Amino acid sequence: MDRVLILLVAALMVYVAPGVQGTAHLSFANNTEVNITRTGCGVTKVCLETPDNCDPAGNTSCLFGSVNTSNSVAPNGTELSIELRGDSSGYVALGLTVNASEGTTMLFICAKNSSNNGSFFFRTTQRNNSNTDTAPTPTERRVTEIRGSVHGNVIRCEFNVPNVNATNTRSSDTTFSVLLGVGSFDGNTLGAFNVSLNSGPLNLANPSSNVAATSAPNNATTTTSGASGAVYNHAVLLPLSILTMSVMLRA
């Protein structure tokens, strides 16, 4: 059965900092498509895929991820708009890390929930890069405007991640290694993350850093900046607004 879900989130308050919890209310609506294409690759967004040059809008197997950045605002960092498409009976995931061999990876999981009629499931987790055989650990990270769809074993999702920074200094850094991969999910337990692609260090604010350009959307603009470091969360207090859509995912 094909299931398509959109997560519309009205946040009363979200405060992101180590050990601090947030409050959010979620609702679900059906019949919302998620369309992911290569349009804008190398012009407005960094794109990665395996196999090479596969078509995320097509019917063949394609594990595809893209990242578009907003203007960097020090010291809070940059907002990332992420697209992810892959084939899995469990989950597909995109990870951001400074060094895939040590430290941690912030992992964003889009899954097929087999215990709930194949519905869409989203969670933020953290991967221990030194112990890759273990399952990722659910962790808090503010994510907004989450949309996801499941058609058979094809999982598509898109979402925004505010305040991403590769360093804890007052500058805003956007150089990360991007990981794409898959794992198992039985509706309750996430399996280990199996890496299918490791981009190596990329400046996510430079859309042409690794992919040949395609046509850009109308009125598209790009920005560039670069640095290196580690993934950090910054404290953020959102004003009350009925237009705010965000979700705090708990361990």
C-alpha cells in the first residue's frame, strides 16, 4: 500500500541546547506528494547520488540527497534545506559529520514504518563514527517543515535544519562530509546505518562544489562561504507564531 504523509508542526516553544527539552504538537495529513528532482544541482543545491547521475524522479534505484543553504548568520549558523530519496524496506538517511572516522554524525532518518501500514516515519539520531556496527542513537535536533512520502519501498522526504554550524566559534562554517545510506526499521527499532556514499569534505554553501550544473529554478541565487570544524547545536528561542512549523524529536 502506498502511503503519503505530511507532518505539519505547530511549536509552542522550542529551545535547543544540550539537556533542554522542547514542547511541540504534531498533526498529520494525507495525500501530499514529495517531488525530488535534479533541477538546481550545482546551481542552487549540492547534490549527491549513488549510482552516479541516477534520476531521483525516475523509477530505477537511486539513493539521492541534496542540500541547499541559506545565508550564514554568525554565531547561530546556517539553515539547511535537505532532500532525500532512496529505496529501502526500512530507512534511508543523510548524515552530516566533520570526520566520518571519529566523533559523531548528525543523522536524519526517513523511514517506512512497516508496523503502521508502511506509513512515513522521521527521526533525528546520532551515529558513533568509531563504532559503526551499532544502531544510531535518537537525539534532539530542531527540524522544520518535514514532508515525507512512501510508495512501495521508495522513500522521499524533505525538511529544513536551522542553525547548523561546523564549529562552536563565532564564525559560521558550512564544510561537512555528507553520508548517504540505509538501514533496517521494524516500526520500533532502528538498525545500524550502512553507508553507501561518503562525499568527503564539501562546502555546502557552494552548490558547484562537486556536481555539474543543471538548470536553476527561476530567480534562484547562490551564496558561497567555507570553513571546517564539528557539528554543534546552538540555543534558539522561537517566538510564538501560528506560522511556525517545527518539531523537537526526543530520544
